[in-house]
Amino acid sequence: MLAVVAGGAAAILLGRLGSGTHGWGSFLLLSGAGAIAHLLVSRAPGSPVSHAGVAFVIPAALLLPPELVLLTAVASQLPAWLGRRGPFPLATLTIGSSALAGLGAWAAAQAVGSLDLVGSQAVWAVAGIAASIIFVLLSRGLLAVLLGLARGTSLGESGLFALGTISTDVVLAATGIGVATLWRTDPWLLPVALAPLVLIHRSLSVPALELEARLDAKTGLYNARHFTRALEQELARTERCNRPLSLLMIDLDLLREINNAHGHLAGDEVIREVASVFRLSLRDYDIAGRFGGEEFTVALPETDREQALAVAERLRATVAETRFEVRTARVPLRATVSIGVAGCPDDAADVAALVHAADVAVYRAKQRGRNRVVSAQLGAETNVPSGRLVARREHVQPSSPLRPRRARRPAVERRRHPRPRSVPALERLLGGRRASSTVA
């Protein structure tokens, strides 16, 4: 329907083009500047694409006839589409929605111009404001409809009417009014009006940069620093509202063997794919992060121990059943994970203690043979044949076969920390020392 309306409007208006059409010079300049603005986009996952093209469509709606307004909206977006080669139907609908929004802005400006207002400057200012409001509402509204029809994205999920997005468009539209005003009075001052667009473009990149600082580059999950901060906030909310919270520490089993057999690129690919499994399997408000290496961690708000064990078992089973297609391997690879589960307030009441409890549990899972889920409470395990939780005896680190036992030393002095390996992010959090031995 949108394509039919846009195509009909284009056919009618483009038929009016001729030698008597005025404003070709303005059209070329505004279209060129708009094309550059559309090429310089800022992208942040979960947020709509941002660019400064609005600042050049608004002047077109105020200065040009409708047929050239339509051409400006189309011509300014064509180079960006040709450069990215997105899906043609979606690109057509997106450009069509922008063209219709531009025509709506032109109609709003013409309607205000016909009013009997005191002073030409007042008419011009009100016309610019009306054109800006109509353009922003129409462009965002039509895009929301398109996303809903094409991808099933709701209005809230699209972020098109978020306060930050709308405020950015308002600032750009105000800049467009300034560009049109200077074009009418003194075009030589246009560089002064366009200079703030450089700062606006840089500000549009800030959300993407902030998100990048919170994410792990390899997996797209939260990095250790941001995850720790988010876990602290969730623990504070848990204590304030007296609600449960659980933590999963997840260790990818035998990653070293994958690296040795297929190369480190294959290992990196498996890490990314396992992270993707977590992302697809968790709820929107669960918090997943990568602590470094082959370690992951997941905070489960509003989740008690029994529910957390069920979630952990589902994650473990999904990873074990998945075949990972890796470019450097001739056959799909398989991987498993060991998971430790700890809860607040049963196992710990602060971040350091909670992470430590889950970390000890995942070490016990690896000591039992890997590919299993173990609870911090009594070392309970979930994937046993009977399907029931079983208590585990305290694990005592056996003596190394490479070193002879010292005579007449109490056994307690031979005990070591239940997880004797180096976990940089965890050590920073707990303030511990590095250990020398490792567990794969």
C-alpha cells in the first residue's frame, strides 16, 4: 500500500517537471549534502540507524516545489543504498516513506504559509516548525509500520520514538530551518550553519561507542567490567525488593583440544557460536557476559535455585546438541560446557562471594567429568541418571604424580583452593593471586 501511494505521488509530481520548474540549483546542493549525510551513519545494536539527512530535507520542503522535494528525498538516499546493497524491496519502501514524509512537510509549510499571521518572519518560523514536526512524525511512523510488517518489530522494540531518537531529529530539523533561512538571506553564511552538523554526527556515534565499551568484542556479550557493575545493581535491587537472583558460571570444556586440532580461529568461532546459543536461549532481562578466555557468566534476576538449575541444564543440553559450522574445519565441531550455579541470598549476599561460590561449583563440575551442572549448595548435580540432585563430598586436591609427597605432613596442608587456575577477571574482582596450575 505504501509503495502504491509513493509511486502514485511520484508519477503525478514528476510529470510536472519542466523548463519552468525553479530551484534546480538548490535541489542539487541539498541532494548532494543529504547524500553525504546518509553515507555517514551511526549504528548501535538495538537502536535505529542515525544520520543527519533530516537537516537537508527540511530546507527542501521550505524552499523547493513539491516535485523537487520528492526528488531530494529520493536522490539523497540512493548513494547510501547503492553502497550497501540492501534488500531492494525494503530499500524501496524506506525511500518511499522518506519521500512521503518530505511531501507531508512541504504540505504543512504551505498550509501555514496561507494563514494570515502577523509578520513574514513569524510565518516562516511557524512553517518551519510545522514542517519539522510533520516530517519527524511521518518518517518515524511509516518506518515503524514497515518494521512491524517486515520483521514483526513492535513500536517499543524499534526505538523509533525513544526520547533520544526524537530529540536528535528535532535538533537536526531545527538546523534545517537555519539552513533554509540563511539560504534565503545570505547563502555565504551557510558554512556557519552547517558546521554544527559535524558535532551532531559525532554525537550520534556516542551511543555506539558507549555500547562498544560495554561489550566483549569477540562474542557481543557484556565484558567483565560491565557485567560486574550490572550484577552489583541487580544484587542491590534483589536486597531492596527481597527477590531471588541466581548466577551461572559457565566454562567451555576442552577448548585447548579444539585449538590444537583445528587452530585458534576455529576455537574463536566456537566461542562466538556458544555465546550465540546463550543469547538466543536467555530471557530479555537476563544478563550474559564473558569473563575472558572460555569463561562465561549469566545473571538470572527473579530466579530461584530450582529455576536456575533448569535454565543451566537447558543451556548445557543445547550446547551439547549443537553442531558448530567452522570455516577452518572440514566437519562440524561439537563442544560442551560445565556450569556452576549459585544463588542469592542462600549462597552469598555480595558480588565477590556469589561469583566465588559459582566459580567453585563449576570447578567441581569439571572435576566430575565436565558437561554437567553443579549447584554451589552441597555440590548438587543435575544431570544424573535418576534425575535427582545428589550431594557431593568435599573435593580434596590429590597429590601431583610429578612431585613426591612430603613425609609427616597433615593432609589438611595438602589441600588447595578448590579452583586452582588463573581467571584474570575473577581475580581482579576477588582480589586473589594468580595460581600456577590449570584445569582445561
